[in-house]
Amino acid sequence: MAAFLASALLGIVRQVLLNARFGLGPEAAAFYAAFRLPETVAMLIAGGALTNALVPVLLRAERRGGPPAGHRLVNLTLTALLTLFAPLCLLAALAAPTFVRSLLAPGFAPATQALTTTLTRIMLLEVLLVITESALVALLISRNQVLLPALAIALRNLTLIGGVLAAFAIPGLGILGPTIGSIIDALLQLVILVPGLRQRGYRPRLRWAPSDPDLRLTARLLGPNALSGLSNYAGTIVDTAFASLTGIVSTVGALFNALLLIGLPIRLLGMAIGQAALPRLAALGVSDDLQAFRALLRRTLLAASALSLLATIALIALGRPVIRLLFERGAFDTAAGDLTYQLLAIYALGLPAYVATEIATRGLVARYDTRTPLLANLVQLAARIALNAALLQPLGPVAIPTAHALAAAAETGLLLLVLRRRAS
């Protein structure tokens, strides 16, 4: 949990500097829109999409064949994923102009759309780095070795901060500073993991065996997780697109700031607690000890839910002075702070649902059910689109977090209902 806290605090430092340098103007809007893709991938990895799929299979493989079986599975998984995603990233780079104009930011001015396209192409490099990191993290977590993953998480945002500082110091660098810093950030996290893994006997190798039963099981679990990840990214596109359609250029940046602040309790209470419980839940799921599984899941949900309610109250009560203290300087003025707080307060109402979703998803994955989280996520996405379309005109920018919170509550209810049956 300390690592998630350190990462979140560095994220706040990053945002303080970004706001001071760029405010909520067109450069900032382009960066936040382009940053959605690697940020979503990183959040999924931190929250464990690939890790969730790999850990139960790694435990089973190493129980059967020892550490070499786990090493082999990680290499098979990495080879398959990089073979798939490298050409996809290339195609995404080619299609970026159409994607930005038609889907991601249809309401942006042409110059801002062009800048968003350039930044999106650069940030596609980060996707491959984060995918590689996620498989290595799964291997460590399956052995309850959390120090190196925690260190990688704790140092997240470090070089991005350096990129913002470079933008202050170097005339003409502008938003390219934090963009390049984001790529170096992902590379640094990977560099942290590899030496420690080599000391534990792991050697990265390209291995191609698509018929391997452990790889096929991983793919079966990861397939719905990957589609769920795509759905999550679609959700960020929905939010960004509707924000661009408000006609208020500061809406995209204000949303990003509000999501950063709400992300702190989500990481600490949902992702960190869920990630800590996953190896034990997976082990109990493999052994079919459902009584102990239910007891652990119940304790985890109750603790996270109680803490999330307290966090909701704190964010609503203290959010405005916190925004004033952290962000209101340089190009970030009082009006930007007011809009950010309005969005944050609505997001905070959905915090218990966001946290419960993180825990419930891991409980289902531990029972080898990744289809239900996918279906629930698709329901949430459809509800979010419909609510945004209905509420944007009467409510303006606050329609976006309102739609998100209501749709998240529906997703959580569906997950908990199915989880109750799966754990019986």
C-alpha cells in the first residue's frame, strides 16, 4: 500500500507542475487526451488485468513443474502479447488522425487535434513497455515477492516530472517535455524489475508455443480481461469526447485533475488491497476451500468499503481547499479550481462503487471467471454513454462524472450478485 501511496503522491506532484506550466489550455487538453491510452493501460496493469489472469495459472504451473514452469509461461505470454500488440500499435499510429478527429476529441480546434495526434503516436511506445512490465510483475506477485513491483510503482511519474521541469527550463519544448518523460518513465519501471528477476533465476526469452495448455488457459482468462480493458479505454474516450463537446476547453483538463484526486483512494483502497488479497484468493480458489475464500473476500470488501465511505466524506468536505492548495498557481486559476472541484465531488459519490468493483473483480478472477467482469464492464459502458448523451445538455460538464458514478454503481451491483453465487 505504501508503494501505491508514493505513486499517487508523485502523481499529485506531477499534476501540480503540469497545472502551473500549462493550466487547462489547448496544450494541456491535447496532452490529457493523448495520455488517456497509456494511462489506461498503466491503470489496468496497476489494477492487474494481465496480472490477474497470469497469477492463478502461474500458481498452478509452478505447483506442477516448479519455478522453471513459471518462467516458461511468462516467456510464452510475453512473446504472444508482443507479437500481437506491436503491429496493433503501428496500425494505431497510422490511424491516429482519424481516431482523434472522429472519436477522441471531435470538439477540439484543428490545431489542438493535430497536436493530440502527434502526442498519441509518441505515447503508443509506452503501451509495449507496460505490457512487458505487467508479465514480469505477475511472476513476482505469484511468489509473494512484492518489493520490486512496489518500487516500480512508487517511482511511477518520476521522469514525467522531470519532463515538466524541462518544459519550464527549455524554451520551445512545451508539452513534448512531459510526453517524452512519460515514455522514459515506463522504461525505468521495466529496468527496475529485470535485474531482480535475473537474480531469482528468470531469463527473458522469446518462446513461441501457441498450443501450450498453460498459455491457452492464460489466454482464456486474459481474453475477457483484455476486452474489459478495451471497454475501459472506450470509457475514457467517451468522457474525453463528451468533454470536448461541452464547448469549454478547460473541461478535459478539469476532468483529468478530478480523476487524479479520486484515483488516490481507488489505488489505495481498491487496487492495493485487492492486489494484496489476490494471491491468497487465487490459492484458496485453486484448493476449492470456499469457506475460507468467502471469509477472506468478506473481510476485504468490508474493510475497503468502510474506508471508501470515509474517503468520500473527506473528498467532498476538503476537496476545494486541497485543490486550492495544490493546483491554483501559475496558469491554473480560481475558475479552473472551481470546475475541478465540481467534478471531483460528483466522482467522490461513486467511490464506494469503484472500490468494490476492484475487489469483486479479483474475487471472480480467483474463481477463473473473467467473463462476468467483462459483461459488467460493457453494461457500465453502455449506461455511461446513454447517461452522458441524456445529461450533457442540461448539466454541462458535471454530466460526465454523474454518468460515470451511476454506471459504476450498476456495474458493482451486477458483480457482487454473481460473485455471491460463484463463492457458494
